[in-house]
Amino acid sequence: MIEVRQLTKRYGAKAAVDNLSFTVKPGRVTGFLGANGAGKSTTMRAILGLDRPSSGQALVNGKPYAAMRNPVHHVGALLDAGAVHGGRSAFNHLLCLATSNGIGGARVTRVLEQVGLAGVARKRVAGFSLGMKQRLGIAATLLGDPGVLMFDEPVNGLDPEGIRWIREFMRDLAAEGRTVLVSSHLMSEMALTADHVVIIGRGKLITEASMAELAERHQRGVLVRSPQAEALSAALVAAGAAATAAPDGSLSVTGMEAAAIGELAFARGVVLHEITPRTASLEEAYMELTDDTVEYRATRINARGETERSAA
């Protein structure tokens, strides 16, 4: 388990991480989300002992990373896929890491097979694409067969097959009971991968919730289709709900749950063709939650020639 307790990291007068607390539990994929400059990478570096906190703690299985013996057997982390000596082969790069941690060459061969690089094991890393380097970095995290894994933007440079592979791979790791923390800006991918999310902004916790809890908090009403839409709409309004008709004849209903709408329709003898609760996507929920914390915004000109602001 990863525990971040009132973590603060200052660089001069600026707090990159500000009194941040959250927990990453085993058996699930936790998405670590936030805008550029939110403090995600600094937090991950603090967990790994690469940045010393100004105050607070970051613990892995109850201990600071620096206090662990043979930490590679407990924690695997990929923060920068490009941090590799280009003159070494993929096999020799991993062998150096393995040997320094008392791990044999057989394990190197095994993890290269796991990430799909067995065929280029003797090739120099300098000739690798970014996606191949990502796979090599993931292989490095697996060397010690750790129970805790941390990935910072692991799908950068991967093709669609590679993205699907890493998604399934992380979910498989969590299913084995491991703790998986993954930082990403790809909301659509996190929606398919994460079971739980931690969202931060300007170094502070915005929310920590399961995907189900997040969806429940950001409901968009209920979509209803009926050949008796007018009668249903009148009944809903009389019951205190709001019903807005769409051009396609459907109703967007707020102020009443789907079950109650179904019961009302049944009581009034109204036929229903569809009743679907609508929730915000992860991206929509994220944008709502982080709107006030975005530091870097681009300027764009709309079709009317007016200046608009958008998140970077």
C-alpha cells in the first residue's frame, strides 16, 4: 500500500505539493490525475525518495522507500522511459539493473518476453521508438516481481495495440493483488483502466473516489424515450421533476431518479421505450473538478472572432 500523509514539497516560495494526503490500496488500479504543474510527478518522486518532502510523509508498506532493503523487490516504477543509455542493448540495460539487485539473467529474459521485446533484446536502445522504450521501462519495473507498481504516463508513444496491452496488463497486475498507481492525461484511457482516482490541482487534493462514486456525483439526469412523451412530460413536471424535450423526441429528466420515473410511467399507463441514467464521462467530471486549478491555459479564437480561454 502507498500512503501519502500531509505531504508538502516546496521549491523556494512555491509549494509544488501542498499538504497532500491519499492512499493507494492493493487490488485495484488507481489513476493519478491532474493538470500540468499539479504536482503529480513531484508526488511520485517523493514516494520513491527522489525528492525530500518539506514536511509530511510518503510511505510504501508503512516504510519510507529509502528505508527498504532491496527496494526493487517491493516497488517497481517507471517515471521516465527515456532515461536509458542508448549504447546498451535492451537485455544489457536490464541485466545491469538486475545484477545490482541480486537478480539473475533468466528473469531479464522473462520480463522482456512479458512486454513483447524478446525479439529485439540484443538491439541497442538508441534505435528504439518511444513506444519500445516505454515497454523497456515497464520491463524494468517488473524485475523484482514487486507488489507495488508506479507508472508516470506509461502509454506515451504506444500504438493502439500497445495502449490496449498496457491497459490489460495493469488490470491484470491489480487482479493479482498488487498496488498499481498510474498517472495519465488520457481521460478516455483512464476511464477504461482505473478502478479508483486521485485528482489533484496546484498540489492539493481535489477528490479521491472510486469510478462509481465519481459517476454518481456527476449525474446528468435521465434520458427517457416514450411514444407518449407529452403525457409523460406533464406527469413528471407535476411530480416536481424537470423534463426537457430534445429534437429527436426524447426527454432529458432531472430531479427524479430512473426508478421513480419508471414507477410514475407505470402508474399513468405510459409506455417507455428507453430509460437511461446519464452520468458525466471521466473527462467531463475531471474538467469540472479541476477548472479552478488549471495554471496554464491556451488562447483561441472562435468562429465569431472572439477570444476564448481553454485548458492547456
